[in-house]
Amino acid sequence: MLQRQFTLRGCDLNQTSLDPQPSLLQEGLSTAESGLSFLGGLSLFALETVRESVRRPFEGGEIIRQLAEIGWRSAPLILLSGLAVGGVLSMHTRSTLERFGAESMIPTALAFALVMETGPLVTGLLVAGRVGAGIGAALGGMRVTEQIDALESLAVNSLHYLAVTRIIACVIALPLLTVLMNFSGLLGSYLAESSIAATPFTHYFETAFSSMAFSDYVPPTLKTLVFGFIIGTTSSYLGYNATGGAEGVGRASTQSVVLSSVLLIVVNVILVRLIAFLFPVGGA
Amino acid sequence: MTTEAGALQFASVSKAFGSRAVLKNVSFSVATGTAFVLLGRSGTGKSVTLKLLCGLLKADSGVIRVNGEDITKFDSNQLSSIRMHMGFLFQSAALFDSLSVGENVAFPLRRHSKKSDEEIRHQATSLLERVGLGKEYDSMPANLSGGMQKRAGLARALAVEPSILLVDEPSAGLDPITSNEIDQLLVDIKTDQHTTLVVVTHNMQSARRLADQMAFLDQGELLAQGTVEELERSEEPLVRDFMSSQQAG
Ligand SMILES: Nc1ncnc2c1ncn2[C@@H]1O[C@H](COP(=O)(O)OP(=O)(O)OP(=O)(O)O)[C@@H](O)[C@H]1O
Ligand SMILES: [Mg+2]
């Protein structure tokens, strides 16, 4: 037994005892490599769309069409989710603040929680799900059925017409949807609160925003411009470069949701730090 | 630079996808106002050749001239301006599935002309009538048969009155009568508007009817090239088989 092991080790040093480690390492390296090449490709694509966005024609009609699809059609989803998120948040906040006898702080605490982080992030993730999948599938489908080539053959810049318009629509829609999320969240919390303690609606909202300054409200809302850009470019990039028929379209759609959500969460950490640095009072 | 060669010129063009060499040193030229028919077995690179001709694919080496200008060095703006004068019928038709059939045909007009909505609709309708789809303006592409989609694609390619028209298997999926009508339409366009045609087809009957010049592509090279009569006298067994086997249809 012992001897066999010894000879095995002696002969097949690479294939037996040491085998798992290099392969794991290799796997890790190739994952890292494909991750890096994805980020590299995405960055180049993003740069290209930015450069393209200032070129004529501006495709105003198409941007409005995409705004309707991306922004307006997402509104019901955001509204409903906002109500639910606000309701749940208020229940948690109440149970926490009651312990300190600080129920009167509930609207203020809620408004801060919603506006500073929950509203922007939940909006970003919901839009990444709905819109990311849609853009990935729409552009992927157009790619594999040669419709993107057809656009090019008709002397239309397909990158501008398809990707830039959608990215601009995402960038415009996200802050607006975030404002909607914040308000419906506050409304949801008011509804949950009013079932426990009757407060007039206007009083509730006034208390909520009484101690909130401009610099508390605006930076977290404007950071969703970046979320919109991430969702738009990631899903456009994956759809625009889809290959491999219907299966490839499905892959582009799924990856659009997954990768734009992950990127959004990671970039959010940086943005939160940045806002805290630039607006020390509000961010601290 | 010898530009009088014609509207289109391929000079020693090679194209590979990964390790698969599709075109190897292919050269041909098409004189203005004539029809060039590209023959060859399935998967030999005919569609790739058409896409190279309008810059949808990039050649690995060689020169591709459109109206005397080498398009292999063009950027996307320059390609756009040359495509204003080119029409392309895709093998898959490639209609925009979010637009109605009529709006597909109207699309290039809406983008590149300053005509009123009414004029554009009128023009799109008459283009659809020319390919026998006059009643289908408001249908969605997904609800058309393959042959109908193909004809709608042709109407869209004709919308800008291109001086160069590239068509990939115009009669695939069409019955003999409709196929004849489409051939006649292409001949009319060539004679009336002096349009340069490049046609990929498997249908020998329409190839004979359309072609001023023919070329036979096999394994990445042009096996034979010349007039119909010249190809019929070809020494290459494959070309002779191809020319005679489908004589009837
Ligand atoms: N985008 C692409 N990526 C990789 N390979 C491709 C691509 N386009 C074409 N090919 C390959 O190039 C070769 C020629 O394709 P092409 O479509 O030009 O054939 P074809 O002559 O038009 O055939 P058919 O008569 O069946 O339409 C094929 O082997 C195909 O697999
Ligand atoms: Mg083909």
C-alpha cells in the first residue's frame, strides 16, 4: 500500500496528488480572465456609446419611445414595490424606535432610510431585472436575426440607434423612478402607520422631510444616473454582441440582469463613499 | 488606381472565421449597370461575399472597391454614406419585427428623405405592390410566409432607389410564377434605372435570365467566371453539373 502510493507519487507527480490544486487555480485564473475581458469589453463599449451620443442625428423620437418603454412601463412595478417596501420598513422602524420611546421619530427615520439608500438601490435592482432582461433580449434577438446588420445596410448607425438611445432613456428614467419609489415608499409606510396610530397625511409627510436638507436628498437620487448608465450599457453590450441563436439570446438576457445587478451593487459602495466624502454632513 | 473597372470590385480578397478560411484570394469585378450572378454550393461563402461588398463584414486582406473607392479602410460614417446608394436583401429577409411590413419599407425613406408622411406611405405602398404585397402594409412580419418576407425585404432594399443592389437568394421559397415575377422586376430595375445587381441564387433558371456575368464559388475560390455560355463550356465538372442539373427548374 505504502509502496504503491510512493511509486504513484514518484511517477505521476502532476496527475495524482498535486492534481486538484493546479486545476482549481487554473479555473480561478480563467474565470478572472474572462471577468477582466468582460469588463474591458464593456468599458470600451461604454466609451464608444458616450462618444457616439453627441453625434448627429440625436434620435429624439427613438429616445422618447424607449423612455416610454423603460420609464413609464416600469412605473407600476416601482409604485407597488415602493408601497410594500415602505410598509415593511415602517413595521421594523416602529418596533426598533418604540424601545427607545421615540415613535415620533418614525417618519423622519423612514424618510432617511428610503431616500438615502433603500429607494435608489431597490429601484436600481428592480429596473435591472425588468429593463436589463428586456434590452438584452431585444438587442440579442435583433443581432441573431440579422436585424442589426439590416439597420447598418440601410445606412443607420445601429450602435447609436439601438444602444445609445436605450442608455440615455435608462439614465433619464432611473432618477425619476427613484423619486417615485421614495414617495410610494413613504406612502406605504404612512398606510402601515395609520393603521396603528392615526396621523394626518400632511403632518406625516411634513415630519418626514422636516429635518432633511437638500444635500441629503439630491446626491443619493442623482447617483441613480450612474445606475441607469450601468444597466443600459451592460445589457446593451451583452445584447449587441449576442451570438448563437435563441439560446444566445436567452443567455444575453439572463447575463444582463445578473451582471448589471452585481455591477450596480458594487459601484453603489463606491458612490456611497464618494457622497459621504463630498457631502460630509448628510453622508456621515 | 484602375477605377473604370466598374461599380464593384473584389481584388484578392480573403476572409476567415477563426481557423475556417471562407474566401481565399477571390477577385472579380462588376461593371456598372450589369448583373453579376454568384453561384455555388451551400456554405461556400456567397452570403459572406455580399456582406463584404457593403462592409457588414471586414475582409482579412485584399481590396474591395465600390464605385472606385476602397471601402476596407472606411470608418462607419463613410460606410453609411456609401450604403445610402446600396440596397441589400438578406438571405433571412431580416425585417424589423417591431415594425409593420409597410413601415419596414418606409423606414429608409423616413430616415433619409424629407418627404411627408403621406408621400412616404404612398411610395411604400407602391413598392409593396411591385413585389405583390400591396395588401400587406399593416401586417406584422412574423405573420408573413417566408417567401412573402423575402419580397418585403426586397421592397425595403429598393426603397432608396439604390444604384447598387445586392440580393441574397431572391427566389428562395417562392413558387415558379412569383419567382418569375421577381426576376422580371430585377431585370426591369437593371434596365430602367441602370442599377448594378449582384445576385446569389441556386435557381439556374433565374440565374440565366438575370446574368450578364456569372461566377462559381467553391471551397473559397472562384472556379469559373464569365458569361452564361462561357460557364456552360467550362472544363470544371462541378460547374458543368451545376449548370446542367437544374436546367429545368
Ligand atoms: N458570422 C460568422 N461567424 C462565423 N462563421 C461564419 C459567419 N458567417 C458565415 N460563416 C461561415 O462562413 C461559411 C460561408 O457562409 P455563407 O453564409 O457565406 O454561405 P453561403 O454560400 O451563403 O451558403 P448558403 O447557400 O447555404 O446560404 C460557412 O461555413 C459559415 O459557417
Ligand atoms: Mg447564403
